[in-house]
Amino acid sequence: MTAILRPGHRPVVRSGPIDEAFATLAGRPEVISFAVGAPDPGLLPVDTVAALAGEVLAEYGSTALQYGVTRGFPALLEQARTLLSGRGIGCPTDRLHIATGGSGALHNLCMALLGPGAVVLVEAPTYGPAVKVFRSHGARVIEVESDTEGMVPRALDAALADQDVALIYLLPTFQNPTGRTMPVSRRAEIADIVLRRGALVVEDDVYSDLRYRGTPVPAFWSFAPDHTVYITSLSKTLAPALRIGIEVLPRELVDHVLALKQGIDMQTSAFTQAIAARFLAGPAAADHLELLTETYAAKLATMTAALARHFPAGYRWTEPEGGMFLWLEGPPGLNTDALLGPALECGVAFLPGSVFFAAETQSPALRLSFAGAPVEQIDHGIELLARVCAV
């Protein structure tokens, strides 16, 4: 049989633990999962979406089922501007792009900016699937020293001085995987360096509406609007399957990104965009967000209390003010990759910390998602995990 892949043309990325977690857990409903960073399925607004779909077809008719404008469905572009203004991001419609999910927004941007050998700087740890996207375009992904407040300014400055960098990827609010939030002072320091070096930041901000306590922090975009690409989505606050991503681009990138999107998927579904626009325009959005924040806040409180109850000295964890994740660190030398199999056998799932580093490394940490598991199962799941970690 003739080889499909020619010598020297091997895939640069492969499926990883996150992809495998979805596949494995789909056939293991008895497992208490802290692994998958997806919304609670019981909170997905099935009836609301069904009603909105009918309203969209009644209002727009066949237009909602036809090819649409690459930039985005006009009604959603207007609602996106309103949503962003509530986060302190004021931008005209001609800087907006509606993408097929936040991942689609990132991919479209990388098509425009990256090529073989391009350098991308990331936090350590960072969101693993984004690293896969960067590498799929041939980029070299380099970790920058990070602490409890995010990327360390002096380390970023040194990295920018040492090489030509295509972009800096940050998740400053309720970071995936740690749950940490970069404070205002650190954002300002990073922005000063970015402006002085003429660099470009990609701000991945898909969790900021899921705040359970504390004071909202201005988006990084507001510190360096002409040097920041801002990406958010409705996957965590409406429904992932609608695939609605929102991207704010510097003016010089807009036309290039939209031209490339035409060659990728032409446009994001006009039908799902119209549903999202009606959702944001009505009272359902605020009501649903209130339900999400109340439910997830209770789950986070239950998880942190369970960690304190079941885990011994030598373990520590983040206590985020929002989002969907916390970061549990064990004693030095703990191999969380090796614990994944035994944990699944015991009936609990997590993701090892190594998944979230660009460099290949073992990690004594693991990521726990509190959003998807039923609240009544969280304490027992943490108890099972503590037993596995104690072996």
C-alpha cells in the first residue's frame, strides 16, 4: 500500500490527553470527571436555544440558512460591541471578526502571522491546545518564566530582546489551567514592555464573565489596544456547539485575517450567529449567566473545601475568583502522568500538569475542572483522588 504521508512530511501535532479525555470519558459515565473543561451539561440552555431558533427562522427566513458575510452576521456584530463595551473594550465594527469558536479565531490569526520558525511566547503553564495550534503552523513555542501573577515582566523583556517574536499568548483572567488572574499592576508592566518593544499580544479571554467573587479587572487590551488581539467566545456562557468566537483585531490585520478565513470556512454559520445575537439582545443572557455563576461558585467552594478535608500537608492549590479550573500542586517528584491510569481505575479523572507546558516535562501538578462534575459528586471525587495521590 502506498504511504499517504511522504518521508519528511510527518504531522507536527497529534491528539493529546485533552482529546483522549473526551473520547475516554464519553464511554465511562461512572467516572467522576475533573478532566474536561466543558460546561455543566445540565446547564446548557436547550429550551432557550430551541425557542430562539424558531424566532430566528421566523424573522430572517432563508437568510439565516444561507451563506453570510465573512466578517460576521450584522446583528451579532452589534451585540458583540455591546458585550465588549461592558468589559471596557470600545471598538468599531470594522475591527471585529466573528469566528468559528475561540479556537477558530486563534487559528485564523495564526494563519496570518505564523510560519515555519516563527516564535511564540507563552506562560508556563499555558493552555495546551493553543500550543498545538501554534505548532501546526510551524512555530517555535517558548515558555517565559511565570509566577502567581502570570508572566514575569523582566523575563518577557529579556525574551523579546533576544529574538524576533511573532506574538505573545496570554490568558490573564481565570487562566486555564491555573485559574490565576493577572493583577492590574502586572498588566500595566507587561503592556509597557509590549509597547516599548513593538510586540503583539493575543489575549485569550473566554472566562471573564464567570466571576464569583472579587473585583473585575480591566482587559489587557485596554492597556495596549493597538498591540493586542482580543479573543473571547460564547462557548462557556451559552453553548460550545454554536461555535461563536469574537475577535478584536488591530486595523492592519483585519483584511488579511478575513481573506484567510474565506479560504478556511468562508464564514461562521449565519444561523448560529443569529441565535447568539437574539440571546445577547434579550433577558435570557443575564438570567443564564446568573445561573452559571451561582452554580459554579458553589462547585468551586465544594471542591476547595474537599481538598482541605482530604489532602495532606505538602499539597497546595489555587483558589480562583472565577473561571472553571484550579491547579493542584503536589510535593516535588510527584509524577501526575503516572497517576492518571490508577485514577481512572478508581473512578476519577483529571489532567496531569505536563499537558500544559510547552516544554516536555514531568509535573507534580494537575488541573482540576470543577464546572462539569455534579456538585454532589465533588467531595467523593476529591476523596478518591487523594487516595490515588497518597499511593
